[in-house]
Amino acid sequence: MRVMNCYCGRDKKVKLIALGHALLEEHSPEGIGSYAAIISTHDDALSEQMRAFLEGIGYIGFANFDMKFDPRDGRYKLFEMNLRQGRSSFYVTAAGYNMAKWLVEDVLEHKEQPLTIATNEVLWSIIQRMLFLNMCAMRLSKQKRAH
């Protein structure tokens, strides 16, 4: 799974693109479908494709995309576009790109903003580190037994 967060300015140009690779999802009844751990990453071709889409429709504001990478054809499959920041969007700020900064500079300060594609790497998680590591180890162990 991948998650992409974008900010599109009042001029209908994309100002920020941040891509994350979801490593773990929540399993509690109220948390199903929400990410519990994300590592930030980037993909220049995907960023350009999503920039062209958002600018092509004249979108303004935050956009949050959920997608999955399909190794069979090397393409991303888009599941949904949320017209807001996602619940797990803090991975963007944790990587050093405070999403509120783009909104404030655009709407309140009327600053010119070039396109920024987030490239800093960070692991963001809402669960304890040891639990996360144990879950990853169990997952890798299952994958190894399956091969």
C-alpha cells in the first residue's frame, strides 16, 4: 500500500507531494483501514503523474490518495482520493514537511511556492517500537515459510 499527500495552491498548481509506503495497518475494529506505520519514500514518475492529474482538474486544497503498487505490471492502482489530509498524514510532517506551512503560506501570506517533492526518509508509527519490530519479524517469517 502507498499513501500520497498533496497540497494544491489557490493558483491550481501542486505545491507539495509526499509519498509514503504503508508497512502496517491497524487491526482494531475502529481502526481498520488506517495505517499504523509508514515509511516515507518518493517516486518521480508517480509524482509527475499525480501532479498532472491534480493540475488537470484544477484542484485546490489537500488531497490524500490511497493506492497499491502492482508488481505484475509495475503500476500503481489508485483506490481513492480523499479531499483532506488523511489520519496518518503526520508522516509528512515527521519527514520535515509540515503540511500546514503550505496552506498558511498560500492562503494567508500569499507567498509564491514552487513544487516540493518530499524526499526525506522517516519511519512514522503510532505503535510502540518493539511491537512494530515484532510484527514485522512475524510477517517476514510468514513470507519466508511461504516460499
